[in-house]
Amino acid sequence: MVNITIKGLKFGYNGSNILDDLDLEIEDSEVLGLVGPNGSGKTTMIKCIDRILKPRGSILLEGKKMETMSRIEIARRLGYVPQSGPAPLATTVFDTVLLGRRPHMGWQVSPSDLHKVTEVLDRLHLGEFALKDFCELSGGQKQKVLIARALCQEPSVLLLDEPTSNLDMRHQLEVLEIITTLVKEKRISVVMALHDLNLAARFADKLAILKNGKIYAAGDPADLLTARNIREVYGVEAMVMDILGRPYIVPIRSLQD
């Protein structure tokens, strides 16, 4: 089943195209990694999918045109974790994660809402921080809490913009392992922008390489992450090795124009 279908997606500022005529499909139980140089359009594409930005073209969510959907309908199906943003109004970690239940809640918080928050906090090993002030957390801890909040929405699609940017090596692996496990368990789709090609190669089922606002290539990481593509897209000479059945990139030098 296809969760998201993107056709002819275009977006720009002041007459300049940031995204130019993108076509892409994301299936359920699939992790799509968006990779590409700075300024290639990864964050813009995620914001267009979430309707934070209003692009031209068509985006279907579970077969329905998103422009016809209300904000609450989108929030029930789609969870979004930005790369950075203002601190939530809630004071504690528990209350911050509870905000993820808002699209499903009535006038009162139900026992099932509280149970879901506890479940997600435990899953991300955040239970010990439940009553701690969100603003007192480290950058990496805050990132995990915001991911927990999005998971509490129980979305069919999860959008992650650089989810590992503030995390150390251990927590990068922990978060991505949890996300990929949940993808299979809950049959959700994940679209995540990543700078680290080795993390993308390991955890993404499919990659879309963006260059100058266009999809340079899309498909299996093993097919796309070649020395030639890295040279053409990033301007970097690199070695690509097979490690545990996945491509592993070793940058050698930057190529001058």
C-alpha cells in the first residue's frame, strides 16, 4: 500500500524554485531517506508534505489529496519532528509528549492517553525524565522527547528532519533502531532527512537523492550510493565499501569546481 504519492511537486521563494517537479511514492512499512547537499531541498520537501508550506503539484496521503484535508485530519495521520524549533509550552517531559495526543483527545485526557505517553517514554528510555522540565534537558534529550511526542500521535506517516543532528553516536543508533522497529511493528511510513550517508545506508529502505531541487536518483541505497553519484552530487571523491551488506562511504577529498 502506498501511504504518500507526490506528483509534480514544485515550491519556491520570490520566483526561485527550491523544489522543481518532484515525483515520489512512499509505501507503508518503508523508511525513505532524503539525502543531498545543503540547500538541495530536503527540509523544504518535508515541510511541503506536512503542509507547513503550500506547494504546487499534488500530494496524496493514503489516497486523499492533502489540500482537501483539515489540519486535524493531517495531524491524526502525520507526525512531524523539525530539526529545531521553539520549546513547547508544556513544562514537563510527560506533558510535552502528551501534546502528541491532542489530535485524538476530547475535552479530557483519558486513561488510554496517559498509558500511550508512558508506553512511548519507556520505549525511548525517557521514563526517568518524565517529571523533569523540558527546558532543562540537553539538546539530544530534547530531540528524543520531540520524537516521542510525534510517536504519541500514532501517525501512519512520520516526518523527521535531521532526527540525529543533536545526538551522540550511541543515541543516534538507539533512536534509529527504535524508529525502524516501530515501522515494521506499526506498519507506518517514515520520511527522514539525513546528512550522514552511512546512517542513511544502514537504516533507510529507499533513498531519494536531491540535487538543486530535483530528484537526482531514487531507489535502493546499495544501488545509489556509488563513488560516481557521490562525486556528481556532493563534489567529493569517496571510497564505497560493503560493510555487513550495506554500502559504507569513506570520503577522501573535496573536489574543486
